[in-house]
Amino acid sequence: MKKVFASLLTACALLGAQAWACTRVVYKGPNGNIITARSMDWKDDIAANLWVFPRGLERNGQVGPQSVKWKSKYGSVIASAWDIATTDGLNEKGLVANVLWLVESEYAKFNPAGTKQGLTISAWAQYVLDNYATVQEAVLDLGKESFVVVSDYIPGTQKFTTLHLSISDATGDNAILEYINGKLVIHHSPTYTVMTNSPVFGDQLALNKYWEGVPGTAMLPGTNRAADRFVRASYYINAIPQTEDTRTSVASVFSVIRNCSVPFGISSEAEPNISSTRWRSVADQKNKVYYFETVLTPNTFWVDLKKFNLAEGAKTMMLDLKEFSTFNGLSNANFKAAKPFQFVGI
């Protein structure tokens, strides 16, 4: 076991200089109190806005004539990146989707002139939120691989987009989807409550297994590396109070995701791509409330998805977060009607 741990730790050290950072964790309290939190860590400002999408939106995969097409079954609240991609969100059934960086990702080849349909990676999370109510439903359908996830370079950069996807639902079920060597790998278990970046998820589990034998009150790994954040999140999400009280549980989950965040402005010459946390979200899947905070504004605010009109034909709504806009508490009333953004494709 020590040899396995040493090999994995070496791999993490080598990957640390390449990978962008993020953390995702799921809390399971009594009486269906399920909460998913994530941090968004990025080297530069990753302009985010919050959007509420109703049911019945016609969408396509944005990869040309062979784009997969769908009509959204469920309304959702999401956090965008540059208003060209969905990075995180909660739908009206309590399903949460999060995309995090995974440098080892390698997607299947897409032939625009072929017979298999494609979906731009920028809409991967949104496709899940639009179409599925549970993790089981998503895993069964996505496992058929009826379309190819198509990636490309982040606009204006030389960095190719490499992501993996986590999903959790209101029952506490979880799945992690990764494309490794061109093949879809699905890790499905209610116990998969933590995900970070590199290494691939199976290796993350092996690293965490080693640390389970070390009392968390005696020692926890404390660096900003993905493997260390995985261990800390795994320990603390099980150490905080198990309660059905929403105020207490949301506060506890926020404290865990903050503990796994990277201090703003931190940099390392040896590891230039260790990235500062830009924002954090906490999704209350029982009550359908989406909490959000950015590091450059002082307040936590939230969105009650139940209080929006999500019927087909209802307006898409957007909360503009640019220019350090500051909100506090329930912020539904601050959303404005807006045309849905277009997912960036090829």
C-alpha cells in the first residue's frame, strides 16, 4: 500500500504544475437534507453570471449539422463562464451538475461528416440539468454514448478544455463521468461525495483510502494540491454536524468548501497553474435553493428556484455579476429577463 501511495503522490506532484483547481463535495444529512458545494478556482477572472432557464427551451449541441438536439424538460439555475458555458447548476428536481478541470481527459474523436451526433463540452452540464431528474436516470442514458462530447480550445487561449463531470441528486446518489483515452468512464455510487482535479477519480479514491487510516484530528494534508483538497474535503464533510436544520447544515457545508479553497492571489513559480478560488456555490437539493458567493464581493446571496416561473414559455432570467455587483440574502428579485446565451461550439 505504501508503494501505491508513493506512486500516486508522485503523479500528483507532476500533475500539480499543469492542473487548474476546483473542489466539489456532497453533504448527506438526515431526512433528505442533501447539499452539494463546489469551488471554482481559475488562474484569471472567469466572468460568471447566474441564469434561470425555464422548461421547453430548444437547444442543440453547437457542433454543426450533426449536433444533438433536445428540448429542456426541467428548469434550472446555473452559473455560467463568460456566458458561453454552464459550469455548475441545480435543476427543479434537485439534480446538481458540476464540471471541474481534469488534465488527463481525452475525448472520443468527433467526425462532423459522420453519423454519430456531437455535444459541445460547454453544454455538457446543461444537457444533464435539462434532461434528467436523478443520477440513475442520467447514468443509464449517458452510458449508451449516443453522442460524442466535443471539446476545443478555450476562446482566446492555447489551452484545450479538459473537464470531468460530477452529478448528484436529491436522494444523495452520485456519479463521476470522465473521458479517459477516448472512452467514457462512469463511477457511480452514493458514496462518491468528493471530487477534485487530477489524478483520475479511481486514483483519487486510492489516495483517500490511505488517509482514512490516519486520524483527521492528528494530521491532514494541507497544501493546495488536488489530492490534499480531496482528503480534507472527505474528512470534514463527515466530521461536521449531521442535522436537518438548514441554517446549520448550509453553514457547515460552506465552511468545508471554504477550507478547501485556494487563497485569492496566491501564486507559485514552481507551480504556475495553482489557481485562486474565484467563487463558491452551495446547492440545497431538498429545498431547491442555490447559494453563491464571489471572493471579490463581501456577501453570500441565494436563489430560491421554487419561486421562479419555470413553465414552458416563461422568460429566461439573468443575474448580472459584473462590475463587482453585490447582493445579499434572497436575490430572486434582482434577476432580469434576458435572451439565453449561446454555448460556444466548434
